[in-house]
Amino acid sequence: MIDKKRWALAGSLLWGGAVLLLGLLATGLGYGLKMVEVLGSVYLGYSATWFGTFIGTVWALVDMFVGIYILIWLYEKIVKWTA
């Protein structure tokens, strides 16, 4: 059995860190503004501001945690069905 919570946490920290870094670069240097706009269309409130970066990072952490948790849950169901 795969530990869903640990895998989900690891994935969410990786993705959340990437979204945080992108937001900080966009806010401080203007780098990646178009990417922030694209992600902002999915993560409401994500923008090239300090607060927007915080909001986007929280969205990314939650989004990836839930996504990976569901993915591993589904994988385990498929393994049981095909065993």
C-alpha cells in the first residue's frame, strides 16, 4: 500500500513551492507574468503581488494534495480490481 498522505504532501510541497517561486519572481522581477496570468485563471486570486502569491501558493498546495490523494486512491482501486 502506498502512503497516500505522504505522497500527497510531497507533491503539494513541490508544486506549491514552484507556484510560490514563480509568484515571487513575477512580483519582484516581472519574470513569468504570462504564466502567473494563466495560473491565475485557475487559482482565483493568484497574481503578481505579495498577497496574490500567497493566495496562489495556498491554492496550489491544496489542489495538488487533493489531486495526488485521489490519484493514489484510484490506483489502489485499480490494483485490487485487476489482481
